[in-house]
Amino acid sequence: MFRMTNHLRRSQVVVFRDKIGHMTISSYHQQFQAQSDQEVQNKANAKEAELLEIFSHVKPSESHDPIKVAVLGCGDKRLVAHHRVMFSKLLNHEVELTTFDLTAEHLAGEDRVFEHDCTLPLPFGHFNITYAHVLMKFIETNKHWSLVKNSYDALAPGGIAIHIFDQEEIDAQNPQLPGGHYAVDLEDIKKKLEGEHIEYIQLQLKYGPAIILKKD
């Protein structure tokens, strides 16, 4: 059950209260806030390069104006504007960007920001793109499939769900990584996708693999 505590308006964080498990991302947000604008710009440039590669293989099959994009997890408020610009630029369309994060205080002041645990069903739905960039390592391994399935279920027909990983979380030999992070069992996720007859492709990007789910 979700509860909206404020009416949605420009530059306002809307909070959905739900049952949220422990996730170790607070220190990550703090590290991001300490980075310079140039460092954040460099991260945005790397993300744009990854998306350019992904979109050379697959894009949402239906054109909408605006294209509805859901970003699942965002480390710094400065990235919200970067996400909006890069998706609009690469897709050559106006974009309606919605950002979900477990906590939203670090994103205060940005448009369409929602506090939500993405291992639970996403509100609103019918997105053309759902996008999770190196999110799973912050979430307990036994919840990874819920995140993937929710990212798919929230898509409109013809939409795509993008999950990008760092290589270290895929290659990890232990389920627990340094810093309280978690390994990702990509082979298990792929088996479950196949069991659900969900179409996907896997790409190898500069820093690790990506899987992209396509909804008919």
C-alpha cells in the first residue's frame, strides 16, 4: 500500500511509504555529494556512452511523446538533469523522467522524484523505459529477481528494461562484497527470464555487462 504525502508539483519530492528492507546506500549518497560537478559530469558521460551502445541494438518499439522513462536508483540530484538530457538526446524525443530511490532526501528539489523500494511493484507503470544503473549491488541478492520483474511489469507494450552492472559484482566469488554490497547472480536471473518467456539481450559494455528486457 502506498501513501502519497504531498501533491505532486514542480521541484517537490513525493514520498510513498512502504515496507522497506535495509539497504546500504546512505554512505554511497554521501560520497556522491562530495564529488565535484566535473566528476558527476564524467559519470554522466560514461552513462551516455553506455546508452548509445545499448540503443544501437534495441530501443522502445513504439514512439511516444513524451517518452516515459523511470530511473531506478539515483546517487546524486545532479544526475537527474543529466538523465533527462541524455535520454532526450539519444532518443530524439521529449522525455518525461521519473526517478525512484529508496530514500529521496538527497534528490530534494528535483522534479518527479519518488521515495520507493524498487523491489516492490513500481507505481504509475506504462513506462517506455525502466533504467537501473549498477543498482543490484546495493540490494540483497534474494531480492534481485523482484527488482528485475518489477522493472519489466511496469513497461508499456514495446518498452525496454535496462539493467547495467559493474563487472566486479558479476565475477564475485562471495555473496557479500566489500562495503556491504552484494554479488549479482546474472545466470540465475537469465534462467528466470527464460522461464517466464521474457525476451532479453545481453551486451558487454566497457565496465560490465547489461541485460535489456523487451516487452511485446
